[in-house]
Amino acid sequence: MPRPPTVFVCSACAHEASKWHGRCPGCGEWNTLAEEQRAPAAARGASPGGGSAGRASRPVRLADVRADRVARLRTGIGELDRVLGGGLVPGSLVLLGGSPGIGKSTLTSMALGNLAGAGRRTLYVSGEESAAQIRLRAERLPGAALEVPVLAETDLATVLATLEAERPEVCVIDSVQTLHCADLTGAAGSVGQVREVADRITRLAKVRDIAVLLVGHVTKEGALAGPRVLEHLVDCVLQFEGERERTYRTLRGLKNRFGSTNEAGVFEMRQGGLVEVQDASARFVGEATRAPGSVVLAAMEGSRPLLVEVQALVSPSDMVPPRRIANGIDRNRLALVLAVLGRHAGVGAGTADVFVNVAGGVRVDEPGADLAVALAVASAARGVAAGDGTRPIACFGEVGLTGELRSVAHPERRTAEAAKFGLAPVVGPEAGTLRAALRAALPGRSAARAA
Ligand code: TYD
Ligand code: MG
């Protein structure tokens, strides 16, 4: 029997090469190619396209296509349902990524518990934990978490056979990296394995109309471990973010075939599982200090406004180059804002260390955060509290390279949210330039000296 052909697949970009390279020819990453064995291809036909000869099929005009509105399976977790676009779609695959310990198993157990409580057939497949461990977690969770049937298994064939026999409406696979397909070489979690596992589960899910929540690990760099092809295969990619040591977590949609990817939900990890945080703005504003270096950013989490505190510390350094530490915002944005502050607004951080932190462990990945970072750093550098000193000052806006302020999405929603918590006026892009915004937000140097 001929040996199945060998290919080398990149774990970062899924590029396929016929021989091994130290550096992937597709994306340039080092040491990402892994050997994979392919099942021998069926005898190829001699059609002009090079594929096997098939029968022609009749395309259908879009207007004649039947598209029944499917009822969504609500998980009963409002924030999760919203990010999903109204609940799980039967027969769809959702990939839930996040670093270890963030709460993926907790969130999926809670969702299944609610669904089981609502009379849905569910199944929790775990290759990571024993049934006893899963039970111990479920005991801490509210609702019908203990009603969920569980299967602790790593063999893909067994899992597929069980799905076929049990026919759940909703199933969780925790995690896709722990399942192993015996037909393929390679350890569980390798590129080929993960792809094969996801592919076979997808096919069964579509045929049997099972909504599947695939849990996936995220690497240190934040990418979903395993091949990117996984992201193409599934209908929906959700990312669970936050820092393990902090209580707040955000759930974001990165891809959604059935809804918007603009949505995000905020959760808090408590003793009894994850709790939705609906009054996140109130909490963050309540916790905000009025000290120099603190401002409130009127951010957008998807279609929802969210007020978060941005803090900065500027302190003398003996390091060359000095430290630039950013938590919750992009490091490159911090570098850009510091450069513009120095060049166009007369606030040079020079050789000082600069630390910027979004309080509560929240991540804000939007250009509207620039102005908050700039004001917090300027306020810290000058040692002057922003605003009138009695309440925090709210702001938003993108900082341009020439020192101008640029508008960002939903200014009216941001301003309204700030006003709701008594933070008015808001310093925004109407100020025109970063220099003007600084004048509006920070009392002059003379006031600082007088204090
Ligand atoms: P887990 O869902 O196991 O994370 P993941 O599956 O993403 O690796 O939960 C992670 C942490 O949450 C764990 O350290 C324990 C904590 N936790 C609580 O604080 N409260 C709870 O009710 C539960 C179930 C877990
Ligand atoms: Mg887990």
C-alpha cells in the first residue's frame, strides 16, 4: 500500500509546504511547521479542472432560496446571548477562546446548566477534567448545572458515537485541543489533529443539528492555539479576555456568521460562578480616584458605552531606555500618544518611566482611548488632577500624528453615558487639538504651584 503523502503545515497561518522549513514560507514565523500525514487521495480524474469528474448542479436564484428563521437557543446568560446575536443557532459551531483560568469551563457549564434547566438536551464533553472535577465546579454554580450529562473522554470516535447516540441539542467540547483522532498521527492538540477533530465535529453537528460550543486555548501571544483554519471552519469565534487575577472579564465576538461582531459582554468572576455586570460604568466611575494621573474614558464596548478609569504614573527612571508599560491598551498606541504629547503638546515624558493601566483589568482596543491615555499621562507628569478636583473628568477621542483630535464612533452615546454619571462636560474631539484638550482638562501650571 502506498505511504500516505506527507505535508508540513504551519500552525500560525496554515500554509502547506511539501518539505520542512525552519521558517514558514507563508507568514515568516519560525518553527511553526509540523508534519502531517494525509489520507491517500482518491484517484484523480482527468477533468480540465484537475479534480474528479462530478455532476453539474443547478444554482438557485437567491430570492427562491428557502431561509426559515431559526429559533435561537437562549443560554440564559444575557451577555453571552447578546454577543452570540440572540442565542445559539442550532447546528452551528461556536469557538470560545481564552487563556487558561479565565473562566471558559465555568461559562460553558453555566450555559449548559441553564439550557438543561429549560428542558433542552445537553452534553458536556471534557478531555481536560474528570467527571468528578466537573461536578465539583457545577456544585458552585447556580441553576441546573448538576443536571447536565457529562462525558470525560479524549477519543474523538467515542465522542462522535456518543453524540450520534445521545443527539443533544447543545454540546460543549472542552477543549478541542484535548480530543484525539486515532486515524491520524500526531499528538492531541497538533495542527492536523485539531483540524480533523473540528472538521468531523462540524460535519456531525450540521447533519444532526447540534449547536456545538468548542472551547479552545489561547497562546501567550493571544492567538487561538492550533491552526487558524479553525477560525474559518466555525460560524462564530468568541474571545474571553481579562486577567486571571482580576475579577472583570470581557467576552467579545471576533467573527459571527449570525450576528454582529461589535458586541461585547462584561462579567465578574465570583464565588458562585460568572456574574453579568450590567452596571459596569457605575462601578468603574465609583472606583475612580480623583488623584493626578486618573481620567475616565468614555469607551464603547461594541454598541454599548462603558466608562472605565485610565490611570498613568510617570516616575523618574534609571533605565535606558525607560520603561513604557501598558495594561489594557495597546503598547504601540501608548508610544504614539507619548510622541505626540512631547512633540505637539509640550508634555515630554523624556527619560521617565511611564505606566498606563486601565483599571479593573478591562481591555480597551479602540482609537477613542488615545485622548484618555494622553490626559492621564499629562496629569501624572504635571502632578495635577484632571478636572475641577471634585469628580473625575471624562474624555474620548483619537489622537492624530500632527497633534489633532479625530472623531470616533458614537460620540453622542459616550457623552450621554458620561452625563448619566454626572461627568459633564466631556472632553472630546471638538476640542480640536490635543493641546486645547489639555488646557480644558488640566488646570494651568500656576494652579498646580499654588496648591
Ligand atoms: P475555569 O472555568 O476552570 O477556567 P478555564 O476553563 O478558562 O481554564 O475557571 C477559572 C477560575 O475561576 C478558577 O481559578 C476558579 C475560579 N472560579 C471562581 O472564582 N468561582 C467559581 O464559581 C468557579 C466555578 C470558578
Ligand atoms: Mg477549563
